[in-house]
Amino acid sequence: MKQIEATILGQSYRLVCTDEGEAALHAAVRAVDREMSLIHDAGRIKAREKIAVLAALNLASQKVEREQQAPPPAIEAPATEAGDGPADPAVEARIRSLIERIDSVLGEDGHLL
């Protein structure tokens, strides 16, 4: 496991990831920081927690739109091929790990940011 320092909307975070997942985590940090900065810079919302929730909703909405625009999988493709059927178990495990990490951080002080 590797520890990295990340800054999102001016706040530093210490994050843990696998060596293989470092590039993806950096990309995710950049996406979240960019989205939160856009919301913050618009000036209407000041609370970091609200900015974080709106950023998460925006990013999730973009992901859903991309998935809906993706061509449907070929009928003859086996269900085990990537992109077919349920999410990759490794991705699901990563998501569960991130949720657990978020829950543990929130448990420390009860605040998201």
C-alpha cells in the first residue's frame, strides 16, 4: 500500500492506495478538486460539505450519462467479458474499500470536510 498526499479545494488529505491504483487515485483527486472548485468559484455555495455533495452528484451524473450513451453489449458476448454484466469484482472491492475509509474518517470527527 502506498500513502499519498492530495489537496482538494485547498484541504490536504492523506490517502492510501495500491501501487497499481495510484494513477487512478490521482486522476480521481483531480476530477473531484476540479468539480468542487467549479462549484465553489461560482460563489453561491460556501459550505464545504454541500460543495462536496454537489460535486459527487455531478460526477455521478456524468458517469451515468456516459454509461447510458455507451453502446449496448453484444448479445453473443459471454457474461464474463469486461464491460458486460455486473461491475468487475475488483472495482466493487475498491469501492467498498473507499466507502469504509470514508466512514472511518467521518467517524473521527463527524464531518466530511
